[in-house]
Amino acid sequence: MKRLLTLLALSGAVALPALAQMTPAQTNLDPSAARMEARNARGAQLSSVSPDQASTNALQRCASLPAMYKADCEARVRGEGQVSGSVIGGGLVKETVTTMPQTELDKMMQSHQPMTLPAPRQ
């Protein structure tokens, strides 16, 4: 009987912190883990995307690139160029080659602003 009471007391003590944590914001999880769990939980609610919509979305992502990169990005979205590598091997490399006169390239490089990465979130 004494062992049973001790066991019940220990199980209550272990369960009490779990009951006190009602929301992911109140847990001791890091914020990125909580966001990932919330995103994964919503995954079943996402609607399917048709191949045409996926292509349109990919082309829209190319639209924000500088002009000298935009044409190659759009060509890769359309499936042009060479593909090497494998998903199992770590990823596919899609390559397109654009040939232009040196003077035009120099002109584009002078007017081109380098792309910057966003600052990491703290």
C-alpha cells in the first residue's frame, strides 16, 4: 500500500508540469520549434496546387530578381538547360548558359547592385 501511494505521488508530480503548460508559448520549447509544430499541424489544411499554379508561382519568384538573372531563372522554371545530381545525392543542380557580347555584360555588371541576404533573426 505504501508503495502504491508513493507511486501515485510520483506520477502526480511528473504529470503536474505537463498540465501547467497549456499553450506552446508557455512551454519551454524554443520559438522556432513551436512555429514548426504549428506549421506541421496546419499542413493537412493546405489546399493542393495544380501544376499550372506551381509554375505561375515559380515564375513570380523570378520576377523579383535583377534583369540579368531573371531570364535564366525563368528558363530553369520552364525546364530548359541541363540538370545534374540527384535528390538522394543532396539535390539537383539546374544550369542555364546565356551568351552575350562582352560589352553588354560589362554594362550590365556596372549597373547591377549586388544581392544582399536578409539579416538573420535573433
